[in-house]
Amino acid sequence: MDVKKNKRVAIVGAGPSGLAACKHALGKGFRPVVFESGAAVSGVWARTLSSTRLQTPASTFRFSDFPWPAGTAPEEFPRHDHVVAYMTAYARRFGVLERVRFGSTVLAAEYVGPSEREVAAWERWSGNGEAFGDGTGEWRLTVQHAGSEGTQTYEFDFLVLCVGRYGVAKVPKFPPGRGPEVFHGQVLHSMNYSRMAHADADELIRGKRVVVVGSGKSGLDTVAHCAEANGEHKETVIYRSAQWMVDTKLIWGGVSFGKLAMTRLAELMVHEPGEGFLLFLLATMLTPLRWLTATLAEAYLKMHIPFKKHGTVPECSFSQSILGWRLGTLPEGFYDMVSEGSVQIKRCDSFSFCANGLVLDGTGERVDADVVILATGFDADRLLRGVFVSPRFREIVASGDSDTMLPLYRHCVHPRIPQMAVVGYAESAASIYPYEMMAKWVAHLLDGAVRLPGVAAMERSVAEWERWGQWAERGSGAFFLKSCIATVTTWYHDQLCRDMGYSPRRKKGGGLVAEWLQPYGPTDYAGIQ
Ligand SMILES: Cc1cc2nc3c(=O)[nH]c(=O)nc-3n(C[C@H](O)[C@H](O)[C@H](O)COP(=O)(O)OP(=O)(O)OC[C@H]3O[C@@H](n4cnc5c(N)ncnc54)[C@H](O)[C@@H]3O)c2cc1C
């Protein structure tokens, strides 16, 4: 009997990351249990505004070995319910669905066995460098099942956290007497608004004056959605700094800047984590070319999007926004709504609440409102950090010294947290296939095919990524999406491929030209199982 396959593997979360983690663990003969607090697979996609669509085209947002249903054009941006249908079909096809326990929230994860002091002193991850250690340690999960009063505990030999980074709202703080408590209307975060049943969400804003705070992706999607749902009413979005919010068709269609950025040649123009001298030299020499390309793209976008007319010219250059990934796509027809007057845009550095709405600091202008929706972002680390019972694990996994990178080796395992992996925290331009690559790597680790170096070497690698993140943050004008690997995705995948024993050069046919000039995407990695 294969002893390894009797090992108990828990996966927390049945979003795209959890589904991929389960599929690939099943592929290696494990029988994981997936705990999902919601009632459906597909994570954020199961609870969005009725108007939400992908902002990346179908051809880039897919699992490597599972195409979209026939009839979905590669350049299409499927609707949220089509994403859910696609994810559900994937889960069904690969036997994942029957491994999911819905309505099961993991409240706490406790490592039981070797003491924290012993774990901290280990020179090899999990004590011996193996996924399951020497068998003396295990994870004890406390789970709340929907409909039952108490909690249940379960023991597992390995824990995979796929909890996502969009599950906890970030809400601004206000001085006493200037916060939501003085407002007579209703205040909610865009996450909670998106999670409402669609009819209830429309009912909440019907005939109301809605003010949305924040001009990122969620902010513009929300205000456009409210304007559409609310007919003749005028909705307002207020924002602090204008970001690069661009038309999907301009960024992915025609001369697709999105696709160009996914080539190896484009990656050669940025520094890479742990690069050698030659690559360093090359990236330095190619910096003017990167600047020129980004400047041309910037001029093109400014020519086609009426930023200037509406006072929303982005405050950083396009080149900076790419490095820091401060970039999103506009809802369809957004600036038409602004021109028609159904959406108005107001800029202010800060604001406070009054009885009838908001007061914009600086000008003192009052904006009347019945409903205020705060599209003020997410606390990306909270779900991850919050699951650990150990204060030490909580501290080292996410709330250390860095805002730039989560200190995970290969963006998956913490060198000093045993028998545990994270899938889906590191962000890329199109998120699914990088998560899937992480899931494949973790499955190979479980299976013993990926061999980890010692803890010290893992920490050196983590430090390289941290230094790289700090470089990217400086180049981006101080905004860097934590653990964003968008500009070096293929470089990262090369590392995972080598670890798993696969060639990182994945273009079939076309030789060097294809390798360097064709965009890398999901299907290039289909052969890795
Ligand atoms: C509005 C929106 C639009 C987006 N659009 C795009 C896009 O166009 N293209 C793109 O590439 N990416 C996009 N993203 C990024 C998005 O994060 C990914 O598409 C993807 O959903 C992330 O998958 P995930 O499985 O890692 O996390 P999630 O989708 O967040 O799934 C995590 C799952 O874990 C569950 N969970 C969390 N904690 C627990 C717990 N303690 N116990 C049990 N279950 C738990 C949650 O219920 C959830 O189902 C978008 C994100 C948002 C919020």
C-alpha cells in the first residue's frame, strides 16, 4: 500500500485556487477534503454584482487543460455566472465537487506535535524537508458547519490554504463625530454590496442618491452598476487619486498590450528576482525600450480614453502602473455615463460624513447621499493570518516587516511553518493559471517529486523576492500590489517547472522566435500534471 496516499490533506477554500489544489492532489492519488464556507464553488465569482464580467479575456483566464465551452470566443470577457458555470464544470469533471464540504468555515488551524521552539530551530522544512515531516506533527482544524451550533475538530497531515485575498473589507477610520455614525443614510462596503442577492442589491439603491468612494476596479464597477440600475438618478464617485482604468478592448484587443506583456521578451526588460549578472545587465540596457513601449501605450490610451475631459488623468505613468499593478479595466460605456451625467466624478484627498451625506475636505463641498458604498479595498492578509491559532505563525506568515511580499518560498510555503502551503495569494495579470501552477507544484511537493532546499536557502530565495518587490515598488511610484508577480510571471513559472522536473521552455514549434515573442499563457502548461 502506498503510505503517502493515506495522508490526510485539507484544503481551505473552493475558489479557483482551491479547485486547482484539489484536482492536482487527487491526480497524485490523495483524497483531500475541501472546506468551503459558502454554498458554491468559484470563490469571489459566486458573489458579485450582476454586471461583473472578467477583465481578462477567456483565453488567459482558464485552467490549462480545461477549455471554456465551445462557443466562448478566446477574446470574450465572460460574465460572472459563466465563470461560475465554467468553474463548476471543472470541479465536476475532475471529481473535485464531491470532495467539497460546503457551508464549512475553518475557524482555526493549530499545529500539534513538535513544539514551536523545536519547529523554529529546524534546519529543514517540516523537520526533514518532506511535506509530511516525520509523522509526529499534524494540523488540528476547528470547523463551523452551517446549521450546527457547535464546532467540530478534524486532524490533517497537510494543510493547503486557498482563502483568497478579497474576503475582508478595508474600511477607512474617521475621527469621532465625522464617521458613518452621524450619517442618516446607509453605509456599506462594496464587498458586502456585491455579495447581496441581485434583486436585493438593486432594491437597496432604487430611487436613492448613491455615492461610491474609490475609483479602483470595484469603485467604478459599483457606480456604473448603480447608475444602470437606477435609471434617471445621478450617482457620484469620489476618489483620491486617478488610476489607470482602461478599456478592456484597448488593452487586450488589436495590438494587445496585455498579450505583449506576457512574452518573455517583455520580461527581459524588467529586473527579475535573483537574476544573474547577465540578466541584470540586459534588463538595465533594455530599460529605455521598456520606457518607450510603455510611453507609446500611454499616449495611445490617452488618445482613446477621455481622461483629460473628465479630469481623471492618471497620476502615475503607465510604466509605473504596470510595475506596481495599479491598473484595472473600465466598466463598459463608463465615460458615456459620465458624459450623459448619470455618473459624476469628484476628486478629494479625504472626506467625512455629515447627516445628509459627505463633506469633501479641502473644498468643504457637501455631497448629498442616501447610500454610501465604500469601495476602499480589501485587507488581503486577514483571512490567511486569522486562521492560525499560533500568534507566532500569524506574525511570520503575513504581518512581518514587509508590505511588499508575503514571505513564502515559491509563493507557496513558509520556510518556518511546517506541513502547510498557500495557493492563490500571489497575483498576476490573469490569475487562474498561475494559481494552477502553484497547485501543481504543491501536488508535486506532496508526492515527493519537488525537493525543497534547507530552510536557510528558502529564506534566501524569499529575501530575493522581497528585494525585487522593493525595487518594483520604488519604480512604481510607491504603489505595489503585495506579492504581485504580474511582470515576472513566466520567470516564476520557470522556477516551478524546474522544481517539478519539467522544461520551462514550453513553446512547441516556432523555435526561438515563438519562445521569446509569443505570449505565454495557460495552455503552455497543460502538459504538466
Ligand atoms: C470583483 C473581482 C473581479 C475580479 N476579476 C478578475 C479578472 O477579471 N481576472 C483575474 O484574473 N482575476 C480577477 N479577480 C481576482 C480573483 O481574486 C480571482 O479571479 C480568483 O477568484 C481568486 O481565487 P481564489 O480561489 O484564490 O480566491 P477566492 O475566489 O477569493 O476564493 C476563496 C474561497 O475561500 C473560501 N474561504 C475563505 N476563508 C475560508 C475559511 N476560513 N473556511 C472556509 N472557506 C473559506 C471563500 O468562501 C472563497 O470561496 C477579481 C477579483 C474580484 C474581487
